[in-house]
Amino acid sequence: MLDLLDALLDTAPEPRLRLVSGDEARALMVLLGVLEEEASSEDVRRAATDMRFRIGSRLA
């Protein structure tokens, strides 16, 4: 699943967050934050951190 999100963020044309609304993107940021804190796998935590950074930079 994280590979799919990664591919969508990297290959979509610039209006990437048009896949989700601004409010949905913020909700994803919160959910990824929880995943980042609670995941038992270091790979999952690292991927969640990366996704939060990417989405956050596009929201700014």
C-alpha cells in the first residue's frame, strides 16, 4: 500500500493533492502521524514519516 502511495505522489502531475481534498490530506497527515508513532516496524514508521513530509510540503 505504501508503495502505491509513493508511486502516486512521485508520478502524478503537479496538482497531486487533487486526488484528495485539502481536508482529506490533513486527515491523512494525522493518520500517518499515528502510524508513525504506533507501528512496530521501522520500515513502516520511516515510510509514514516520508509520506507526511511529502504531503505536508504540498499543502504548504
